[in-house]
Amino acid sequence: MRLHWLQSGRITEVPAGTDWLTAARQAGETIPTGCLQGSCGACDIDVDDEVVRACIAAVPITDSGKTLAVGLCSDPYW
């Protein structure tokens, strides 16, 4: 899957099913984390306008050739 990391502008490719934290690390991106169990929301990312908890989700399978736009969610409390 092709990923466009909005903060840096990098475009990377990873296999579908790769967990988001690994995909980010391989791309040289940093996703903040907290509990690493999906409850705190510190690792929320925006994937094509859908909020995803990066610590418990994986890169989805999408249409061939589609690039997913990935950005960090902004939470004023973190």
C-alpha cells in the first residue's frame, strides 16, 4: 500500500496488514503513543479522513494504486 505522510510529505509503501506504528517507524515518522492498548487515543491518526488508533490497527487493503493520506490527529489535551 502506498502511504502519503502529510506532516513530512513522504510517500512510502508497505504491505497491507502492517501495523501503523511499524509503518510509521519504517517511514521515519513518529506517531505519539500512550497506553498502547487503544484506550487513551494518544496514537490517533487520520487516514483518508477516518480516525484510526495506530496502536491497534493495521494498514488496510484498498483499491489498487490508491495512495492513503495519513496525518496526525490534533488533540488539545495531549
